[in-house]
Amino acid sequence: MTDALTLTPIQRVNGSVTLPGSKSMTNRALLLAAVAQGETLVTNILFSDDTQRMLDALTQLGVRVDIDRDQRQCQVLGKAGPFPADSETRALHLGNAGTVLRPLTAMLALTPGDFVIDGDHYMRERPIGPLTDALQALNVSSVYLGVPGYPPLQLRGGNLKGGALTLDGRLSSQYLTALLLSLPMGTLPSTIDIDGELVSKPYIDMTLAMMSAFGVQASHTDYQRFYLSGNQRYQSPGHFMVEGDASTASYFLAAAAICGDVTVHGVGRTSLQGDVAFAEVVRAMGAKVDCQDASIRVQSSGELRGIDADLNHIPDAAMTVAILALFAEGPTTIRNIYNWRIKETDRMTAMATELQRVGATVTTTRDSITITPPKTLLPASIETYGDHRMAMCFSLVALGGTQVTINDPSVTSKTFPDYFKVFESICER
């Protein structure tokens, strides 16, 4: 793909889209299959930069993974416990994949040996401190090799037994997911007390449901204290099917809400993913929504209205709401999204900057953004900041009667390498 992609004005969207597999579910399923007893066939896998990082890391750690790209599936031969020990220091380079680096760090705390855990320059700006501090409280030692609190770090694995700890829940649910996945394999029972309000609760629900599918149980009291018994072992369910990616669905559903009629297949009422709640936000803004068990249809009503909403539970899809704000009557305020600031990039700053570039009036606070749409959208060249969601979000600007240029469009390879091809398939000009 070229360094920039210009989308000419789109009249409307129409059709259906079968979603690629969920990144979050793919990487959780691969990791659980790797430490489970037995072989697991993981189907409807997303093959992207982030999931390739997990596949490469598991192979490096001695897990046999047979990949079938044509069928979008992997056969994983589990280790029936932690990864095998090695006397050599193992260096893992995990790109900008938070769904790999955070859970894998906690899982490696169970594995005897030394590990250097690193990512690209964007990942080196994403904090890991809350997780390593929690592990340190359970006698797992680590040393930062660069900026304290951020990758790269050197971890000494093999000492994670379990116990009681406190975790700041306000920054990222990935730290908690990492601990939930690994602690049941320790020898001691564990409790995790959450300091502050836990962000992205639906992602924790997904983690717990997937753990249960692999035979391990955990419980919680109102998301404030989590309980895990020790000496549990993951068991292969034999087959695990990954759902379509609900975050990715948001771009197609938003396009339909602006101007068109689109059905996405692969997510719906029965989905484990929290981002299906985006459909309800679209409904609140005025679009027509029909949600079935495994599909969602959105039709434009011809008019969208601005909203004031707490979208802490769907921070990724909240970016798409910010784009919908450009097409709504009146201002839109999105609240309780502080963790935008520590995602793939500082999304609060990135979104504000690029929304202003297309003509919007934007104000931000520490954890909110307010967008007042312009009378007419301006043609613009959009910076993507190495963030796949910036590229996909701003493609929707072309529905506003103006062309838009997306710089570095290949960043979509993180979760959806074919995004622009699929998006074009529903566009009418």
C-alpha cells in the first residue's frame, strides 16, 4: 500500500460485511490454548500484525502452532502448564501489541528463566508499570532497561505463586486481564483488589468467559475484588471459534448511520465483546438498528443528533462516535475516556488535532472530548500516528461530501489489513 490513500466523496454505503476475527479474542485464545492441556483448534482467527506477534512469541517459547491461513485457523498443542524453562535469556519483540505484551508478561512470570520484553517505539510510550508493580508485590522481579515504568524490561520468571495484591483499575483493563489469565496457575489462591473504577469492564467479562471455556474459574465482587483459587489447569475445549471483531464493526455501522444501510455478520446480541454496545450508541444518535444473535443491521434515518455519554465501557468504539459527531446536529461530548491517552498513541490529542483539521471545534479535558461539527467538512490530509483506528475512523469523513487523504494507511494491518478494500466494497459514488 502507498504512503497515502485519498478517498473521494462517497454518496452512500450499502451492503453487508463479514467481519474478520476479533484481535482481543484471537490473542487470548492462542495464549490459553498454549498453556492448556491438550490440542485446541482455534478457528476464525484474525491474521494481522498483532496476532502474528503472539504466534511468533508462542513459537519462540516452544509451543507447536500449525497455521492454516486459507482456513483462518490454528492447531495449538498446549503445554499443560507454564512455558518450558530455558537457561538462556529470551528476548521477545512484541511490536505495538498490548494484547500480547501485557498478558504474556504475566504468563512469563510463571516460567523459570530470564526474559527481555520489548516493543516498538509506540509501545515504549505505553506504561507497563502497574502490571510489573503488581507482579513485584508477588515476588516477581523485573528491571526496566529504558524509561522506568515502560518497556523494555527484563523479567525473572518462575516465582509467581499467587497472593493478595492491589491494582489501579483506571488505566487499562489489560493489566487485570494479564493477572487473571496467569494467577490461577500459581500454587496459592489470589485476590486482586481494584483501586478506583475499573475501565473497560466488558473486556474483563470476555476474559473471564474465555477462561471458563478453557476450564478455569474466577469470580468477583462488583468488579472491585477478584478471587482466584490456585493450582488450576487450563483444559483444551477441543475447538474454540473466535467471534468477528466488534470494534471493527463500528466503522461499517457508523457509515450506515451517516448515510446508508449495512449489515455486519459475526457479532450480535450473543457476543462476548463489549463493543457491540456501539450499536446502542448509534441508536441513541438517531439511526435505525436491528440487532440479531450474530448480526447487526444499521440504517440511516437521515438525521443524527449529538449526545453526551460516558463511554468508558467501549473506549475503542468511542473513537468512531467522535467521527459520527461530525455528522450530528449539535455538539457531542464523550466522557470518562482517560485511557485514550495511553492507547496505541495519545488518542485524545490525536483525535482532537485531526477533528479540527476537518473543521470541527474541539475541546478536551483530562478524560473527555467535546466535538461541535462544522457546517461543511473540509478536505484534509489525516495523520494516523501509527494507530490503526485513526486510519479506519477518518475514512468515514469521505461520506461528508469531501475527499480525505489518509496518511500511512497500512497501519490498519495491526487488526484489519484489508480494511480499505472491504470499505470500498460497500461504497457508492
